[in-house]
Amino acid sequence: MEWANVILQGILVGGLYALFATGLSLIFGVMRLVNIAHGDLIVLAAYVALLCVTQTSIHPLLAIFLVAPVMAVAGYGLQRILFNRTLGADLLPPLLVSFGLSVIIQNVLLQIFTADSRKLSAGAIETATVPIFNGLAVGVLPLLMFVAAVAIIAALQFMFYSLPIGRALRATSDDPEVARLMGYDNRHLFGVAMALSLAVVAVAGVFLAVRANFDPALGPSRLIYGFEAVIIGGLGNLWGTLAGGVILGVAQAIGAKIDPGWQLLAGHLVFLAVLAFRPEGLFPKVDG
Amino acid sequence: MSAPSFHIARSTPESRFALVIGLLALVALVAGPYWIDRNGMRIVGEFLIYLSLASMWNLLAGYAGLVSVGQQAYVGLGGYFLFAWAILFGLPPLLAIPFAGVAGAIVALPVSLLVFRLKGAYFAIGTWVVAEVFLLLAAQISVLGGGSGISLPISVVRSIAESRDGRDMAVYWSTLGVAVAILIGTYLLLRTRWGLALQAIRDGELAAETSGVSVATAKRLLYVVAGAGGAMIGALIFLAKLRISPSAAFSVNDWTAFVIFITVIGGIGRIEGPIVGTFVYFLLRGLLADLGPTYLIILGAVAVGVMLFAPKGLWGLVADRFGWQLFPVGRRLVLDTSASAATSKGA
């Protein structure tokens, strides 16, 4: 029963990792951009949420509805002003520009908010639990986190495969040149993709802030978790990304149960094992 | 009319000038302990360390397209190798430096088998994960201080040299020796057949492959060499610091971010780039280091700006403007314009 609990908690944390990963996976799918600053943007969203909560005393989880539009607009601007200039055949510019952005965001946050760790308090919901059976119970907050991840991925899937904007995004992803000939404005579409990515980042950031302490240096490790979830699940498959997040969460939970020092190591080792034995990921993209 | 005569030139007037300046600088640096004070020697040592790291990263990213964000894995590995060597086995610390290089190469080979499965930017983050794994593993080694780190025992420090001046000199000359070996090695490597292959890969991977370059072998070779170099530099860094901890040894900021900024600002894919970049980096650091986080914001912004508006870096701007090549690695065909000119030259 103890182990069932450990695995259950791991699965639910996996929802958060899937949220870290979804935004990363989305922009890679649309424009082959790997945003090294992704983790720092999650932490930035957490601080934006902190500002919203302290300024308006709104409930942290409702702050999602303020933070998400702010981050989406910022994402659109970031793409149009910065990242669109870097896209092309050469792989270095987007990588190095996002790396520079990562260092800039970390240090701007450090300058404004200091290195002290902060947390958003969500009140009673933090300790509320839902009993399942036999004394096994899950926290409402982790459950909410997992449900949010599933809902967001389902919504993105629906958008990609059933809405005109999704068709446009898939078209630019398949062949940007031909998409342009068909009258799509790639620069705008890339902006939309980054806006969506950062809206997901906002949700991830708020949950990050409510779940545990955060500080400006936390970004790179969130990027790595998200990246591992994407690779474990298989590139270009959002449900695979959710599965990747869950596998990572469970691996970390089991590692932590064995020895606290092994929590992060266990997650990384599972990632490296997938890379060694199934480099295309567990659930690679199937076209159709 | 006689047939036009020609010869193959591998040097330029600027490069002969650079060679003279380089030799003078080398003589001045070898004599460093006799005319530079302790603080100055520390800065020169750091300068050489960053120049070496940037030169190797430039080879990886600028030539072979291997944008690694995980070279701190090898720096940290070299540092921990030194501490294990001296503390656990009681061997002479200076001797650890070359063996750290061997260890770096031995570790880099299997790591390359894993991370080379990832392409482009995914390779970048994959190398970073490997460095994180090394960090977490180092934190598990309790005989080397675990997560909080360890200092070199006094007896080991004394074994380098009895006096502090003697130790400073030993560390300084070792650093100079390794750095010069790495820099000259980089230059000579680029002048060989492998160098030609690497330049072909830089200019177009597919074209290089179809021209008969074994791209995969060249990349793996380079990655292993960079792992060895990084580990030797790591041993030197922590020999100077006398203390190691996982977070300092495997710091992505110290051993990779700054190195990337140096290379990008100076000019990626050119041998002169890291040299120019290291000077700019130390200049900016000297001017702005008191500003704390603002300094890093400015450094990051400069790197982003250079990448966007002058992707060939500062040296690229200069070289394109004046056609300079301080370290020519190619071969140029020079036509001897007329016999009389040749005669007058000969006279």
C-alpha cells in the first residue's frame, strides 16, 4: 500500500512535468525551435502570479486566468521581436539567443525578487485530500494539477486536428514555404504558437508556485524535466509527452523512496535508459 | 610568355605578425611569475582557462555543429579526478592533470554514444542532463565530501610546493602549459586533414559527407578530445581553488554559459573568435562585475545582440572588413605576377 501511494503521487506529479513539457513540445513541433529559456519562463510566470496575488489578493489558482493572457501576449511579442529573427537553416542562432534569454531572465528575477525562495499559499485546498480506498488518498491539489494537464493536452489536440488555426499551424510545421504560398503568414503563426506555449507555461508556473518553494534559479531544472518528458514520450506526440511526464514522476518518486539523494538521479537515469534503448521515445509520432 | 607560375601560401602577412606577437606574449607569460604580482597571475590563469575552454567549445559548436551545454561535465570530472587522485590514492597532484585528460576521454566516448542520438538543440539539452547526472553522482561520493564538498588536505597542498609562492608558480606554469598545448593543438588540428574535414562540416554537413568526409567519426573524435581537454582544465581550476563541491565543479554558468558568451561575442567558427571574446569578457567583467546580477544581464544581452546583428561575432566584423586572418588554416593560391617581380623579390 505504501508503494501504491508512492506511485500514485509520482503519477500526479507527472502531470506537472507534462505541463512543463507541453509548451516545449508545441513550439518544437511547429517551428523546430528548442527554447532553452523555457524553464526560466515557467519561473517568470510563477513570479507574475506572485505579483497578481499580492496586488489583487485573488486566489492563486484563479490567478491562472490573469497570468495566462499576460504570458501569451509576452510570448507573441517575444516570437515576433526576437525568435522570428533567429529561425532559419542554421541551428545556432535560436539556441544561443534562447540561452542568452535564459541567463537574462534568471538575473532580472534575481535583481527584482532576490534569491529568497517564495511560495504562493493556496489555503485549505493545499491540504485537502480525496480518499480513494483502503486509506489511500490523493491530495486535491496534485489531482487538480493532473486534470489540468490532461485537459490542456486534450484541448491542444482538438485545436490541432479540428480547428482552422490548428490546420494552419500543422501546415507551417509540415512545410513553411508551401504554407506561405497558400497564404499563411508564418511569422504570425509562429507568434501564435509561442503565445499558446507560454499560456501553458503560465499554468505550469502557477502550479509550480503553489506546490512548493520557488526561486529565480529553478528554471534550468524545469527545462530539463520538460525535455526529458518530451524525449521519453516521443517527439511530436502530446499524449506521449503526458506519458513521459508520468514515467519521470514515478521514477523520481520511487528513487526518492529508496534514498532521498536518488530522487533526481532516478529520473535522469530512466531518461538515459530510454535514450539508449529506444531513442525515438516510447510513443513516437504516428502520422494520421 | 612563360606559363604563369604560382605557389601555395599557408600564411598571410598578418599571420606572420600574429606569430611574432604570439611568441613574444608566450615569452612574457612564461616569465610571468617574475614580473606579475600574485593577483595578476591569478587573473592570467583564469584568462588562459577561459580561452582554452572557449577554443574547445568553438571547435565543437562552431566547426562540428555540436552545441554542447554540458561541457561542465568534463570540467567537474577533471576536478573530482584530481581530488580522488590526491586524497584517496595519495598520488602527486600535478601528475593528476594529464591523467585527468585520459579519464575525460575515456568517459566522453561512451557518453557520446548516448548523446549523439540526439540532434541539434536536443543534443544541447541531452549533454546538460549528462552533466546533471555527474553532479548528482558526485554528491553521492561521501569520501569526497558528498553534497557539501571537500578541501585538499594541507599535506597534499604542501606536496605541490612548500611555499605559497612555489605553489602559485607551479599552478601557473601548469595552466600555461596546458592552455598553450590546447591552443596550439586546436590550430594545428585545423590545419590537418581532420581540420579540413571539420571546416567542411561547418560549411555544410551533407556536402561534407558526400565529399567523403566521415562526419560521424570526425564529430566523435572532436567530442572525445574536448572531453579530455575539459577534464585537464577542470583539474587545473580546482588545483588553484584547493576546494571542490558538486555545484562549483559542475556549474553550467561558470564553465559553459560564460564560455558560450565568449565564443559568440568573439566570433563562432573562427579560431580568432575565442581570443577576441576572452579579452572582451575580461574587460566587461572588470568594468561591471560589481553590479552583480546586472552584469550577467548585460553580458547575456550583448551575446543575444551579437548573435542577432553580427552572427559572425566581433572578429567576423573585423575580418570581413579588412580580410584579416591571424591564424590561417586554409591554403591560398598565389600567382607570381611576373618574372621580374620574382627576381626583384629574390634580390
